[in-house]
Amino acid sequence: MKTVVTTLMAVAVLVILAVPVVADWQEGDPYKWYQPPDLTDTGIDIYNVCPKILADDFLCTSPIPITDVHFWGSWKDDQVGVIQLVHLSIHSNVPADDQIPWSRPGQLLWQRDFWPGEFIVKGPIDSPREDWMNTNIGEYSPDNHNLAWQINIPYIEDPFVQEGTPDRPIIYWLDICVVAEGGEWGWKTSTEQWIDDAVWSDDGVNWYPLKHPETQESLDLAFVITPEPGTISLPVSYTHLTLPTTERV
């Protein structure tokens, strides 16, 4: 009996180590890639309800799985709806060329849909009045809303495993769209800009750069990818864990 109890305790410790303790991501937490949200009056939220896809690129220098993704956004006119599904995908990078002078997502490498219970909505977060934009219909509404939200996808059981190394870094693209009801959701711009513009698409094939509609400045999007190299958890989850059968002694 003592052996069985000891085994159960060991398995319980393994589960605690394997499952992330914190579902939220906060400033100062470890990360692999971070583009902070623009929560000032220069921030813009860009319509991101499927099939409107937005994507931004990031650099990988360590071959580890992407186990968490976190991003920020707002609802048009602060008319808060319900996110019913979050679709994520990872693509290879297609560099700018003579025909299309901007980088964009290429081959689909990984994708998954996340349903309620698999993502956490944190908010509202107060901010100054921010702008709203819907790309291809030419909609731009200054001072449209002042509430923001953080979407946490805290544990991806079938993660994409990156292949970049310090000697051979690889650029990937993170694509996001959501299914929403009762409001129009937008992905928030970032205070930082890395190399290329973020892009948008209505079909996942033709991609166009995101620019500020008035200044034509480059726009990037706000997101966090974790874990930081060296902090990855053991690949065990509650749903795939089989406890030993207790024996009568």
C-alpha cells in the first residue's frame, strides 16, 4: 500500500510540474517573443473576425514548442460581444520580391481552433480613446473606444515545434482570426515595429501590408509567444495522464 501511495504522490508532482500554474501573462513574465500592446491614444484595433485574417512575423532562434500565445484587442464602439472561437496558424515566411514588395505568410505549417474553455479573456483594461480600422472597406474611426482585452491561450497540447537556432534563425508568421457574436473584434497594434509590416487577408492567399490610414506608417500587432527557452514544461497533461490502479493489500 505504501508503494502505491508513493507512486500516486510522484505522479501528482509530475502533473504539477507539467501543467502551467499561471494561465495569464503579465508584464515581466518570461517570453520567447513579445510585441507590447499600444494602450495609448495612438493605438488602433484592426477588425479581425474570420474570414478577416491578420498576421505578424517573429524570429525563432531556439527549437522549442510554442505552448502559450497571448494577444490584445478591443471591441468596436466598446460594444462587447462574445468570442466563440480563436483560430491560430503558423506559416513560413515569403520574403519581399519584385512582384510583391512586402513579406508575407507562406506555407501553412500548423493550425488549430481554440474553443471556450481553451482560452481565457482578461479585461476590460482601461485605456485612452483608441482608433478602429477595417482594412479593405476603408473604415477608419478615430477615438472609437477605450476598453481593451487580453486573450490568453495558456496551454497548447499539440504545439508547433519551431526549428530556428542561433546559427540558423527562422522567421515565422503568426496568423489569427476569431469567430465572434454580438460585436466586432479587432486585434490591437503594438508599440514596437519589427522588420516588416503586419499583413491582412480575406482568403489566406493574398496578403496586404498594414499601414496607418492617415500617416501610412507601418503597423505591427500586439502578441506574446512563450515559453522562454529553458523554461519549457514537461509534455504531460491531465487529459492524457493515466494514474496507477490502486491495489488492495
